[in-house]
Amino acid sequence: MVSDTGVTPQQVRRALARAERGAALDVAEATALLAATGADLDRLTAAAAQVRDAGLVAAGRRVDGRGVVTYSPKVFIPVTKLCRDRCHYCTFVETPGQAAREGREPYLSPDEILDIARQGAALGCLEALFTLGDRPEDRWPEARQWLDEKGYDSTLAYVRAMAIRVLEETGLLPHLNPGVMSWEEMNRLKPVSPSMGMMLETTSRRLYETKGEAHFGSPDKDPEVRLRVLEDAGRLSIPFTTGILVGIGETLEERAETIFALRATARRYSAVQEVIVQNFRAKPDTAMRHSDDLDLDEYRAAIAVTRLVLGPKTRVQAPPNLVDLAECRALLEAGVDDWGGVSPLTPDHVNPERPWPSLERLRAITAECGFELAARLTVHPEYVRQGEPWLDPRISAHVAALASDDGLARPGVRPTGLPWQEPDGGFASVGRTDLFAAVDSEGRTDDRRSDFADVYGDWDSVQEAADGIVPDVRHADPRPGRADSQGLSALQAAEKDPGNLSDEHALTLMTAEGELLEQVVRLADDLRRETVGDDVTYVVNRNINFTNVCYVGCRFCAFAQRRTDADAYSLSLDEVADRAQEAWDLGATEVCMQGGIDPELPATAYFDLVTAVKARVPEMHVHAFSPMEVVNGTARTGLSIEDFLIKAREAGLGSLPGTAAEILDDEVRWILTKGKLPTRTWVEVVTTAHQVGIPTTSTMMYGHVDNPRHWVSHLRVLSRVQDTALERGVGGFTEFVPLPFVHTSAPIYLAGVARPGPTMRDNLAVHAMARILLHGRIPNIQTSWVKLGVDGTRAMLRAGANDVGGTLMEETISRMAGSEHGSAKTVAELVEIGAGIGRPVRERTTLYGAR
């Protein structure tokens, strides 16, 4: 017999048997289990409950032999009910006309928000749930006008400002639920909120693309967009709440696929702090008002399968107000271990027809099922206990004021406002500031940081992504060594118009070997001579890596440390200024300053660093801060990218290093790094820098999990950015620096994912093709003696490069990754590099002026 779901009882029971044995389920088996009824459903929920109970034991959530089920005492703050989406089941959203008829503004005012928060604090609430529609200003002129009149660039800028006021004036912890957010927006909101959330709802494209279905006409319900939000939250180490909405027209298979998509994200980053399994309830005056509410048995099956698929570590939540109170027992029996937010003050504005149960009644039914009910914070206990990188230091004190030792809410605690400010200490010298000397001969004190297993995300997922990126990810896919007709055609095109090669021709030359590669190198060297002459240039500079504390999770970086590691350090402003003075006294004209993304750096850190150097050595050129550091600065200061860069320029910043580029292709980028900025943001930062008069360099790190197609694509991105700068008459890129991947101590190599750096063929091809493809755009191609050594540098100078970079005086990043070519060169040593190939060598300024 086959049910109307298309699932047979035999399929259900086979899947049940595997679930009861603890076997890993696949989508087909999960689909079968979602169809379970009767005795099969009882067996299913019992298996799920066992998994839940094991998770509670492992988490230490047991009191007197009883498991602890949690809830969050909260207030619901509907910042705005305007939205650009048109979900067919939603009664939360309203139009500006509806608000006006009821005498309300498009947004709650600051006073209204704070009044709700203060009342909640007085009643013992600990969470301020900010809920609102997606980007209402994109649809409603009234929303845009209100924001403009109040001085906010966007709804999210208003949310950020109000979150700070709630923290400072009430002590409630904001949980931000503004819908779809970009990586950049979440990065800016993380310092004001311990946790964020967005329901995935479903991965069904059918419901999104088909007219009349639940998500049709709602741009923010695109499953790919919503999955990207979950990915970005994970990359940023944001404790994130998400979930599935059950019964909106999805098939059982689509439901199962959604659960597995949640599992994949949860495993990849460990950032999914809870998964809500929410049942659909029809509401009047909506397009789906005639649809049936989700049946309780179907709901039980969805909860149980979610628990089985996600496993014991994941917190699974079901809203207690969306079923009758007596039915909450069935939800607990199906594997729930959290009730979510419950408010003694505000209604559930998304489901206003369903009042919250009283805490007394919820506690009683929880106890009847054999559990203790305990209050938690908006951020779940495991993240509270870990602290960094999950909690920004500016909200750590707010969380600590409400948390008990186990990370749950402290019994009887009442929130009070605390300043939203930098941690005590400011710019202090911390840790092994002698590290520069200590690692010169011995390298790192250990081959990996102490949180190696966690900070980079799930290594199995990284390996899977690397294996699947492209068929030839592990090798260069070389073309024949002889100059065949295809190679000659590409070479002739390059000779005729080097900067405008087709992608096909560019790839042919990038993968050349033997005779063809020799001709490519010869052409690049000719173009170099034509563009900048025979001089080999260098700058006398010093690298100052002011901190190596970082939690971004770059998988290629051996430089970054957690704060408690033996090799961790941070320099004080005086120490940075001292190093700049020492460099000036030794003849340097530039300091290059970069550091880790340390959550405890003061908001003004980047401005303070520049000011400290310029105050001590006014004539020193400050070349500082990667685009990732710029984005970190915008998140910490609340400034836009443009305003941040202008303020840095006014402090004395002379130019920006175009590092943090790695490979400008997100497919590769998200394998190399867990949390670094996406390609589009890197491009935005450097483009904005050019617009405000700050020149930048450009880089590419290659030879890890990439291939020549990515190298060509990367150079195309740089070409487009430079074309824009040239069209606008601004400086743009001063140089391009190919950076061979140094594998020795790189985590991604130690984990067995990356290959051991590029070959000499790769190095020649990249340098030569950079000269060819960037011809007429970027005049200077720099080669890295730190990574290539003297012989390798000389080879690149014959393959299109004209610059050997700087004396550096110290270069911690490459050294800690395992570079064998030292951390400093004297001027005489740089001159000898050029002299060894019969080329004159001269000193330059940072911006390639004569010295």
C-alpha cells in the first residue's frame, strides 16, 4: 500500500530501523520518516527523544537527573511592520496607509522602543527581539522619507543604533531578526547583538517561483539568498537562529531537503545555535487563509526528523503558543529541548492570535514530561562559555552580567544598562612582543594554534568543497609544451593587443609549458621593458604587524593566534611608533602596517595607529590596512566605507595594501577562508579608496586549491577595477603583487586540503601573464623575494616583473607560514638581486616616485 505521500509503510519501517540503530539518514529515508503515522510515528519520536536526551547529557544540562529544557524571557519589538515582500501567509506586514490610519509612524520611535525594553527589563525579561520586515525602504517611499528625516541611511542602520541604546539604557540583549542581510551588514551588526536570526523556512524553489505559491513575489524568500545568509553568519562566527516553516505547501521531499540544508550549514561552521521547527497556521485576510493548519502528527514527525538529522548537539525549538498547551507534551516527546522566546509583556506580533502560555503553565507541563524549565539568554550557553570569537568584546560585559557559570541565565537576575564601549585597556602591549626575534630561527612555537579544530570550521566540509570546486583543482591542467596552432594563435593575439586577450587565449597562455611558456615569458619581458624600462625598483620600508590575534579563520594563515596562545601578541601605540622611528633612522620611507582582526582592538585603532606613526615621524609614508581591516573598522566605528577611508586619509594614511584578495572568486575564497570579506566587498573597498584619493596595491595568492582559470578571472577583476579608476581620472592600483602560497605551516595544508604551493612553471606563467593582461593598466609588477628567494626573484624579473618590493626589516606573516627566505633584506642585497641579471637597481617611493 502506498499513502498519498507516495511513501510505502515498508519504506517508513526500513528508515525507522536505521534511525533506531543510530545510522546516518539520507534525504530519501528522512522523506519516508516524515510520512510516519500511528505506531511508526511513536517509534520515530521515541528515537528522536533519545537523541535529544543524549545531547542534554553531553551538554551538562541535567538537574537532579532531569534534563533541562530552556526558554528565553523576552520582549518583542516590532521596529517596523513595513516590508518589501509579499508572503502569502503573513499578517505581520502592513502598508504605510494602514499605519497612518491607526495614527502610527512607519517605524517605532526610539522612545517607543525603549519603553517596551524598559518594561520588559522590569518584568525580568533578558532578550529584546527586534523583528521587522525586509528592507521596507526599497518598496515604500514613506519608509525612505522617515529614515532620511531621522538621519539614518537604512533600516539596518536604525536597528543598529537602537540596539546600542537598548544595551546601554536597559541591559536587555538584542536579538536581531531583520530578514535577509549581507555579509557586510551582519559584520556591522555583530558588535551590537550577541545573536541574530532568520528563518530559512524552505529550500523549495517551486514555492518561490510558481505563481500562487507561498513565496511567489517575495525577493527575500529566494532559497539561495537565504542559504547565503546562513553561510555568511557562519563565516562571521555569529550565533544564529534559523528554522523550517512546515506546512506551507512543500512536499515531504522538499521538507527533508530543507532539514538537510540546515544540517550542512550547522556542521560547516557550528554557528547555528538553534533550529526552530514552526508549524503553519492559517490566518484571516491572507492569501493562504483557506489552507489547512499543519496536522499535529505531521508536526511531530517534522520535529523528530529534524532532531534525528541534526543530531544531539543542535538545539531544536518549537514555539509553545502555536499549539494548544496540552499538545506541548507531544512536542517534547518528539525531541524538542527549547521553547524559544516567551514574553510576559508583548504579544507574538507574527502570530497575534496565539497568546503566549504563562510561564507557570509551561513549567508545569515541562515538569510533567520529566524536565526542568530554565531561562537562557538570547545567545545559547555554549557560545556564552566560549566567548571569542562568538561574542564581540563590546557586548561581552552585557552578556556576562546576565549569565551564570553554565552559560544559562543567572536565576533572579534583572538587567541594567551598561555602557556599550571598548574593553578596558585600549591599545596595550600584550603577549610575546619579542616574537619577531623569537621566530627568526625557530619559526612558530607550535605548528598550529590551540583552537585549530574549531576556528576554521568543519574540515570535512572544506575538503568536500575543495574536491568539488572544479575537476582540475589539484593540478595546473597544462597545455602541450610545443607552440601548437592554438598556442601560436593565442601568442599572436597577445602580441597584437596584450591587455585585451579573450579568456580562451588567456587560459591557453596561462597554462603554457615548454617552448610556448618561453615565448610567453619573452613577450612579458619585452612589455616590461617597453612600459617601465630596465630598472629594478625597491622601497626601503618596514613591515609592522601590530597584532596577530585573529579569529577570522583564514585557513591558509599561520600568523593568526587566539588571544591565549603562547605566540599571541599585540603592540602598543608607543611600540608601533618606536618601530617606525627605528625604520626612519635606518633610511626607510614607508611603514606597512597590517594586523589580525582582533575583536578587542579599540574602535579608533586604525586611526590611532596612523596618528601615532605620523606624530613620531611626520614624513613617513603610511601604507596600511587591508580591505578586511577597513571593513572591520567600519563595523567597529559604524562609519561607511567611504567615511572610514576619508577619516583614515585625514589621519595620515597614504595608501592601502590590496591584500586580503587571495583569489577574487568566492568559489575558491570560501575554501581558503572561513570569515574573510567576499569578493564584492574587496572590490568595493579598493574602488572607494581610489575614489577618495587613496591609491592601493593589488595582490593574488595562488597555488593552493585554485587553478589557472581562477588566475585569469582574478586578473580580469583587477582590470575592471583599474579601468574604472582610469576612466574617473583617479590613481587606482600602483602595482600588482603575485604571492605564491607558502604551504609549510598553513592550516589548510596541514589539514590535507591544499597542495604544497605553486610550481616554478606556475610562478613564471602568473608573473608573465600578469604583465600581459594588465598591460596599459597597471605598470608595475612586483615579485616577492620573501616567498621566492633570490633565484626565484631573478627568474620573475626576467618574466615581466620590474619591482622587488621592500627591505621589510621584518615580515612576520610569511615567516610564520614557513617561508625559508628570511624576513629582511639590506639595500645591498636587493641591489645584488638585480645586478645578478645585469639590471640596474634604484630606490623608489611607495607610489613609484624617484628617490
